[in-house]
Amino acid sequence: MLRDEPDRVRAALARRGADRLLDDVLAADLRRRELVHMADERNQKRNELNKAIGKATPDERATLIEEATALKAEIDALEPKLKDADEQLSMLAAGLPNLPDGSAPDGESDDDNVELRRWGELREIPNADDHLDLGQRLGIIDTERAARSSGSRFGYLIGAAVQLEFALVRLAMDTITAKGFVPVVPPVLVRREVMFGAGDLPGDEAQYYTTQDGLYLTGTSEQALAALHMDETLHADALPLRYAGFSSCFRREAGTYGRDTRGVFRVHQFDKVEMFSFAHPEHSWEELEELIAIEEELLQALGLPYRAMNVCTGELGAKAAKKIDLEVWFPAQGRYRELTSCSNCTDYQSRRLSIRLKGAKGIPHTLNGTAIAIQRTICALLENYQEPDRTISVPEVLRPYMPNGMSRITPVRD
């Protein structure tokens, strides 16, 4: 595709400010093809000489053997150059992001995202407390002790906050498994090739924790779910294959120094229910709309006011062709904050993970969408459901999942 349609690819990459990378890839590809051509020519010539040696007279044979020996030396000298060219091409090509969809808006920052719609009425809460003040007062969030045990950007969820977590997980799982998603508890440690295949490496290396064994702690169950069918061939008639992953997630939050340091909105360890779909390449855009609809269904069930944002090209991330964020209203901050997102990665991840398609043209498309980001959702619930009597109302949809149908969270001690 890069060779045959360079102008189209360059124009698409220019929308992401990455068009200059294409020239480096094409130059590396040309260099590699030149070396392959040189090696093929010499191997062909050597084969011809070997045949000629078998038919030559003794006097002719000595000359032909000398020529064949010289050719072998040239071929041997080309091999490390060809290996280096292969590695250079692979490295440069791996750095290319996905091509953005035409419906993704151009832009460089969150300010360039385009609002699509809003839902819900913003609750007027005079002198609203933020989630940390509420959590501390109720005795259900403790970041001070977490800082002593683990450092900054960690928090203990205690008591009713844990019950809220389990209730949110059950609500999400019940909702999406009824729509054909298979529940999965995936590994949270994966190999480097999985992180590469998912499109998070090499670009986001600084975001992830690694072990001495070379394994990566996943920043989302999407990465392990994407690898569920790596090196496999999927049948077109079986698509979409939908999975619902629940796991703890780990991120260094590099580049966010000083941002959201209060509470548990942006932490190094958090839990999440993630939707992941392997879709037919002709139907992935319909699948994207279905995943977004599920995310909105969950937020509406929780009664959390939100707005849907079409993310601009500068904020897409390398793997997404299009991404929709759902931002929930936080009364204490007086603004919308990202709670969930949904992306169509088209064939970007499948290519890198060697996932093939049988029964149709093309390569399977992959999509991911956050059903519930636990800690952030708890933050939103605390702020939006705080009452004048210093308690928190539990959304009605969660009460069947709470102990004894708990409808209010009250302070552990006044």
C-alpha cells in the first residue's frame, strides 16, 4: 500500500503531522529492494556457474570455480547488509500511525475535538465537594495511606467504594454479555510483541511498567484481548467476535506531572471493563456505532450527564483511525472529563499481530471501547450524587448489586 499509493498515504499522515515519516520508510524500502535485487542477481549467476562447472573441461573448471568463489564472497557480504536493511525498514514502518478516517476532525489538542451531542441535565450543587473530600469524609477513599505504601497516584478503595466497584462491574458485564460479548479475565502481563502488535509500542514505551523477565504490565485489557487471536485466521462468517475483559490496569502516566494529582481520578493502578471486537472489515464502522451506543446506555443508566466528542487527529493515538470520547460532568470541577472512549483501529492491530481473514477480502478490523472505568466512574458518582446531609445516593440501577440493596452511602464515622 505504501509503495502503490504514496500520495494518498502521505495526505492522510499529514493530517496527523506524520507525513515526513513516510519518506524515510519509502527510502528504506528502496534500499532494501536494491539489496534484494543485487543478491538475487548474484545467486542466479552463481547457480549458472555451478551448472557450467559440471560441464566444463578441467582448464575451464578452475576459472569458473574462481568466479563462483568470488560471487559467494559477494553474497556473504550482502547478507548482513540485507539483514540491517530489513531491520531498518521494519523499525521505521512500525513507527507509522494508522491512517485517520475522513470523519475524524483535524486538530492538535483536546481543544480541537468536536462535540457531537449531550445527554442529561447538569445537577446544580452549591459548594460541591470533589470526590476526594467526599471519599475521605465517608471513609471510603484513602490516598494518604496509599502514598505511604506505594507513592503518589495510588489510592485505597474501602468499604462502600469496593461495593460500588463490584456493582459497576456486574452492571457492565450483565449489560454487555446480553449483547453477545464473551467475558474474559485476561493476563495483565504480556510479552513485548503483544504490546507492539496492539500498537502501543514503540511510541508509548514510557507509559508502561516492565518486569525483569521482559514482560509488560498492561495499561488496558485491550492489549491482551487483541492478542487473543494473534497468528490466527478468523472466518468471516464468525465475525464479529466480541469480548468483555475485566482487569486491573497499570500506567506510569508519563507526561501528566501536576495534572489530576488529587484523589483517584488519574492513578497508576485502576480497574476497567473493556469491550473488544474483531469485526468484518466491511462492517467495522457499524460496529463502532454499536459499541458507542453501549457506552452511552451504561452512562444513561447511571444517570451521569455526558457529552460525546469526536477526537481530533492530533489526539487519536497511533492505532486509532477514529475515536469517540464520552466526557462526564463533574460538578466540583464545573467541567466535563473523559470517562470512556471507543476506537476503530481498522486493520492496524491485525496486521501487526498477523491476524488473517478467511472467506472475505481484507484483514479483520479491531475495535475497543471502555464499558466502565471503575475509579473514574466512582469519582463521577460521588460528585454527582452528593446530598446536603453529607451522604451519597446510590443510583437505582446499582442498588440490586449492593449489599442489602444499599441506597445511600453514609460516613463510617462522623
